[in-house]
Amino acid sequence: MSRRVPSGRTTEDLPPEGFDDEASENGAFDDERDEAVPAQADEAPEIDFDFEPGAVEAGTEVIRRFWSTLPLGPGVYRMFDAKGDVLYVGKAKNLKARVGSYARGQAHSNRIARMISQTAAMEFVTTATETEALLLEANLIKQLKPRFNVLMRDDKSFPYILVTADGPAPQIVKHRGARRRKGSYYGPFASVWAVNRTVNALQRAFLLRTCTDSYYENRTRPCLLFQIKRCSGPCTGEIALEDYAGMADSAKNFLAGKSNAVKDRMRLEMQTASDAMEFERAARFRDRISALSAIQGVQGVNTQGVEEADVFALDEQAGQFCIEVFFFRNFQNWGNRAYFPKADRSMTPDEVLGSFIGQFYDAMPAPRLVLTSHAVEDAELVAAALSSQVAYRVELHQPQRGERKALVEYAQRNAKEALGRRLADTASQGKLLVALGQAFALDRTPRRIEVYDNSHIMGTNAVGGMVVAGPSGFMKTHYRTFNIKSEELTPGDDYGMMREVLQRRFKRLVKEAPRTPAQAAVAASEGGAPEPAPEPPEEADAFPAWPDLVLVDGGKGQLDAARKALEEIGVADVALVGIAKGRDRDAGRETFFVPGRPPFKLPPRDPTLYFVQRLRDEAHRFAIGTHRAKRKRELVRNPLDEIAGIGPSRKRALLHQFGTVKAIERAAYEDLAKTPGVNAATARAVYDFFHAGG
């Protein structure tokens, strides 16, 4: 069930801290109806905030209207502001009681009062159980990123190791994303580096292939990996498939925690070979044992009694949170990662950690044991929700003693150190931003810097890149790439490319977040925002949509192209700076061009100059990396990909039948139709594609 009634009022909502869903605490009971009733309007809210109390009362009235028709069962609610943006997503065991708590009109924290004051509409989804509500809440928070929820800053999926089972010779590869391929998955690992190191060691130890299936199926002689003893060569029959399968099983046993048994068996094989004077064979087993020992030896902190667990430790300093996550699998430490979730300063560590864990496991299975540094809110409910996603029982536990407690304390020390480093880096970044604003005579310290660069080879595969920096450093989630589309540009016209990139970027910005009435009028005519967006508050987490400073990689010509591009779309209040490389392109000799000022340079050892160089080099790295990726895709593009109805299976079948695309192009329709897995209609489509002019 879902309903939403928009309203013209501006209001915003969030569930109260430490709030109990029990109706007895959410509102007064009516004995005859047995349901929570919000306090009446004459109970004035006790609010001492710096915004209008009337706004809170208006939001309370909006919530009351929705409350009157809500059921008593579990579900998820969303609160919207007047623009339709989601303010908060919450779950409830009793929707009527939970939502009624916001309409009681009694004292709320500053955070909740701000949220209620902005609430203009609500939407509800009922669920069968509170567990389902918890899972849906975590999913919606990750998708919608509401302003008043705890938000994960980095939700990139973790890498796994996959030993495939969909072919005669299993392949070992690193894997991200959905587990659609048949095989055994091991992980998660904290970083791709850890996966690559482990896969390389397993290659040396078990000689498993890492090549793709198409490469494997088309080999006629062993590749270089066989020559350097990193693969056993199953593609050309250098090893029997039965023996290869045994080695793959050994690799899976090792990854599954039976490492000692695997190494003991290898030691026995080595000793047997040595006794038989087969010293080369014994040396191979020695090298394989050494490779396995290398995997275990660099794990850092391993465990004796905890086979499988994830450890979450939270630290709070200066109103910011850090959650350090350690992964333990098969009695080994498989790495760790630090997260810095966005959360209101008034939230307790228990609330932050509980919300974070729900989002963390939204797209990945939880292990059998989850250890936490703080008592998680609704721990039993969270554990039940995690268990419902897997085929075993998940235990959520805050240890008090023993090895588990030591693991949590170890993770908490790392969280404290990571947050300390981040605060120090942020302070240094803040000083650099202040110095940058002074160097370029800006009206205020820049909070969002955008840097633009183009990359191409003689005009081909031209792309533009935009990198973004702010008080927290490089903001990679805000990076953007632009494929140069204009057919009117002369190949290699850097000025024209810069003009196109900036026009496309700022036209969209004007449409989505206009800053002036004139921009809002233009945006409204194109279906964008009808009124200027308010300036975000001066808070570390309120990252602005508009840049305070735009840096372009180039001299006066590039700067003039950028300035004219912005003038054409009515943007005149964004500071522009051009960065011209020095003679012989030496770093440290850059010349800066600012409209209305003569060109100037910064002192060679000035930290501000180094900061600008970092910004410029990051934009260059990003643009040229995007260009190379595009050029690589063009080089390996197959004409068969352009034919409707030709997917990977049929493309593979055609290539197996004819060998090359040239042979497919020369083939007669009758020969194409004889290809296994290709029907007459597909054969006709392929033939017509290559003979369109015939």
C-alpha cells in the first residue's frame, strides 16, 4: 500500500532519537480505539531553535493529516519537502504510533524539529513484518540518500575471489557485483589489491588459469603463463582435466579454511618426490608451499577462535564518525576499510552504527558472526533481518571479554587513528582552500572547485573530464566525463571542445539548480526547477551544487572560450582561472590567467601552487584515462556487436564456425544458416548487414 498527498507547506521530518515504537511512548491512548492519538494543537511545542516555530507547527499539521488514516501494522514511511525531495526514510513496528510521535507537538531535538519544519508530504509502504520493513528501509536509504538519515559515503561493492564451475577447467578470477556466474565465491576482501595478491599467490600454488573462456577455447599452444609456471596449461592438454580439477579443489579447500590440510598434503608430496630423487618436482611443491605461506604471513592480525566474522568499530571525534570494518574469514584477516558516514551530530553512536550495518549488508550476505563496538539499536531485529537473507543464523554481538573483545578493540584503535588522520587532512585542506581564495582574489573561500581538461588524439575519441574538489579533498562521486558530440568542431579544436563541455555542464546546472530568477525562468521553460535554489548552509556536509571556482587547463585562449561559453547561458558569477603550463611544460612555472587581471605566477615553493598542480594533474589523469578507455573500446569493437539479435552466445558460435569476422563477412547466407545456434532470421540479419550495398 502506498499513498502520498503533496502540500504547499515546507516541512521536514526525522524519527526522534532513542525513540521507542511502543504506542504507550508515542502518544496518549484512547481506551476505546486502542491506538495512539497525537497531542492536540493547543499543546504548544517547546522549541527554542533559530527558525520560525510556525514552520514546525505547519509540518506537524501535515503529519497529522497523514496520521489519521494510517494502519497499526509495520511499514516504512518517507517524508518529503515542498520540492519533492526525500528528507527521511524510517521504519516502524507500528506506523500509526511512530508517525503520531512526530505530531505530538512536544519538545523535539533541533534535528527533528528542522525535519518536521520542512515536511510537506509523506508516503507509506506497509509490510508483513518489521524485519521486512528494516530491509526495505536500508534499501531506500541507499537509493534515495535522504538528508536526515545516516548515509554511507562509499557503498562500492567489495571484491571477491571466484573459482568458476561452468566449464571443464575452472577459472580463478576476482569478482564484483551480482553472483550470477556458477562457482564458489570467497570474500569479501577489503581491497582489489588484496584480491590480486591472493590470486597471484594461488596461481603459483595451484597453477589455475585466469584467462577468459574465449581465450581458453581458442588456444592451440600454451601461453606465457604456462612457461613461467603460473598455469598448468589445461587449454592444450598439458595436464589432464581430472588432475586439474583436483588442483582446483585444493585451491577451494585452502580458501575455505582448510589451509593446514592442504599444506600438509603438499609437504607429503614434496617429501615423497625428494625421497624418489625427483628434485625438480619436489622444488615445485616447495615453491607452492612458499606461495601459500606468503598469503597467510601478510594477513596482519589473524584469529585462533573466530573462523568467520565482520568487526564494526565506531569512533567519534569533533562531531564526526568513523566506522572501521574488518573482515575475518577462515581464521584469516582479509583486510579492513574505514567509512565516514554522514550523520547528524546529535545522533548517538548506537543509532549511527545500527543504521550503517543495515545499509552495509543491503547488497551482500552477512557472515555468521557480526561483532560491534557498541550496542546496536534493535540488535535482535537487525540480526533477524540479516538471517532472512542467507541460509544460516547471523549473530550480532557486542563482546565483553576474550579474543572477540580484543578484535573489536583492535578495530576501534584503527577507527580512532583513521578519523584523526581525516580530521588532520581536512584541516590542512581547509587552509589550502583559504590560501587559494586569497591567491585568486575570490570573494570567499571556495567550497567547491571544478577542474576541466580535454583529451584526444588528432581529434579522435575526444572526451572532456571534470574533477571536483572540496573541504574533504577530491570528491570522486562528483566527477563527470563528456563525450564530445558536436559535428561542427574541427578535429583537434581544443577551444571548441572546452566551450562544448562547459556549456553542457552549466546548462544542466541552470536547469536543475538555478541560482537567480532569470536562470529559474529559463529552467522552468525547459521543465527544470521553477524557483532559485537556496544557498546550502555553511556546514562541512552541505556540499554545494555550484562551483565557487572553475579551473581550466590552458592559457588565455582556453580561458576566453570558457568565459564566452558561460556568458552565452547567462552565468556570470562563477570565478574562472586558466592554468598555462610553463616553458618546457615544467611544473612550478605555471602562469595563471584571471579575467580582469594581468597574468601572474605563484612563488615556486608556495603550497598553494602545489595544491593547484595536484588539481590540474588529477583532471589530466582523469581525462586521459577516460580517453584511453574509449580508444580501447573502439579498437576492440566487433562489427557483430552492431547487429540486432546477435548476443555473446551467437557471436561466439559464429566465430567458432568461421574463425574470423572477415570470414563471416564473406560467407554465403546458406553457410551462415548452418551455424549451430543461429536460426534463419539471424543468419539473414548477419548476411544483410555485410551485404547492404550489394
